[in-house]
Amino acid sequence: MEKDKIDLSIVIPLYNEEESLGELHEQITTVLGSLDTSAEIVFVDDGSSDASMKKLTELHEKDARVRVYQFRKNYGKSAALAKGFSVAKGQTLITMDADLQDDPREIPHLLAKLDEGFDLVSGWKKERKDPFIKRTTSRLFNRITCMSTNLEMHDINCGIKAYRREVTDAINVYGQLHRFLPVLAQWEGFKVSEIVVRHHPRKYGKTKFGVSRFVAGFIDLITVLFITRYTRRPLHLFGLAGLVSFIFGLGLSSWLAFERIFNDKYLSNRPMMFLGILLIIVGVQFVSIGLLGEMITESRKQQVDYAIKKTLT
Ligand SMILES: Nc1nc2c(ncn2[C@@H]2O[C@H](COP(=O)(O)OP(=O)(O)O)[C@@H](O)[C@H]2O)c(=O)[nH]1
Ligand SMILES: [Mg+2]
């Protein structure tokens, strides 16, 4: 193994969780004690405004395995995870929430599942201890995401997950895309699985993700569908829509023209004409957007990388 590489990194993004951190650290320490691995605990404090950072400083002082990264302001969970992924030294990474809702005792189970040959193992909060509205919107969200991405999972955005290093190196988490990590991993060709995990009610503090996350989640789903399907061939999406619109528009306008010329039906009282024009313009625009997309893809060709599992040369 390379120098300063270790077995396991536990990456914990957090935002205003001062009351939970001490207990969380204790729980993790107990679990790590039962594992025969070298480990580190990476906390990423996402610009908390409470005493989280003070608490983390204390933990760092008494436990050398604790490393802390503090953002100057709140950038969001995806950014915190991206930072954690890039600084973690472990061959295997565990992410978990800081609010004591995820149970560190699940870590060995997640690792065991990874050893069965998976690259990403996610928790499934089968008995979820959250308010009704959250459980139902989340279930709906999971269903729709699975249906549109061919992923077979129950709880895509569970905080506790285990990853092989290759996965976190390969995927780029930004914006709010942390909700879709398994989708992105599967798209890169990694094997994704899930196990049922225990879930606890929130003990301290309050949730940072209200119902508004539901709307944001759907907008992000569009992004994810687009980047996983069409980034390498944007014209297939825009070109098709554009052509369909253009052909309808042209057909409609031709028919109106025919009626005007041969049957003397004047266009002054035919609102359909506007639809014809609209469809033609939209069609041309869509095809042009698709072609622009192709130009961007083409000029980025050198940077676009394909996921290689192994090379024998
Ligand atoms: N880095 C970061 N972490 C956050 C942010 N908001 C929430 N978290 C963390 O994400 C985890 C889940 O958040 P929580 O509010 O419990 O969401 P819930 O479990 O879906 O109700 C907790 O560990 C939070 O501290 C944020 O803006 N940035
Ligand atoms: Mg929570």
C-alpha cells in the first residue's frame, strides 16, 4: 500500500450539528475499535454558525484520527462531500450524516457488502424515523428517480453509504447532485447495491432539508437524466424534438398556403398560422441548440474520459 494511504475514511458533512458531534464521535470510536483497520474521520463543516467548529477542534485535539475542514461559508452538502472525497486518504470511504440518525454500527455491514463485489453500497432506511410528509415525498422521489434511471434501489439519498475509492475518484459531485450519487456511479459502470440500515429519530437540532428540497430534487433529476444520457450526444435529444416540431410546423403552414392559393381561404382569420410559424421557429432553434451542444462536446473531446476498469499492456 502507498505511504499515507489508509484503509478507511469516514466522511461526515455537517451543518450546525453542535449537540450531536460528541456522541457521534464516541459511537464511531466504539465501532472502529471492533474493526481491524486503519481509519480516519474527516469532518467537513459547511460554514456552521453554531459551536460545531469548537466541538470539532476539541475532537481533533483528543483524537489524531479526526481531521476537520471548515468552509468559510455554507456551500451545501454536495460541495462538502466533494471536499471530503478529495481529501480522504482511505481505500474505502464511508459517508454518514452528523445528526445521529445514521448508525455507525452499520459500518461493518456496509463493508461486508462491498466485499461481496460491489463498488457502492447504500443504506436503505426501511423503517424511517422522519415525519410523515418527509417519508412520503421521499418515497415518491425515489420511485420516480428509479423508474427514469433504471436503478433498482429504495433509498437513493440515504446519508450512510460505502464507496470504493475508484467510485469517489470518478464521480463529480456538485450543485445538489449528492442526492443522485448511486445514479451517477451506476452510469459510470460501477456496481451498486443496498442494505437495510437502522435509522433513528433526530435527537438534537432540526432538519435542514424541508419540503422545498422536493422541488429542487426534480429539477436536479432533469440535470442528471441529461448528463447521464445526452452529454456525449446532445443532438439526439434536441435534434429529435426540433425535427418533430419543424415537420409539424412546415406541414401546417403548407396546408394553410395550399388553402390560400387554391381554395381562396384567407389567412386573416386563421390562428393556426401562428402555430405553424411557432413550430417552425422552435424546431430550428432546437436543432441549433443541439448542434451547439455537439460543438461543445466535440471541442471537449480530449477531456471527456471513459471509465476504465483495468488496463493490461
Ligand atoms: N455540508 C452540509 N451538510 C449539511 C447541510 N445541510 C444539512 N447537512 C448535513 O446533512 C445531514 C442530513 O441533514 P438533515 O438536516 O438531517 O436532513 P434529513 O435527515 O433529510 O432531515 C446532516 O448531517 C446535516 O448536518 C449543508 O448545507 N451542508
Ligand atoms: Mg437527518
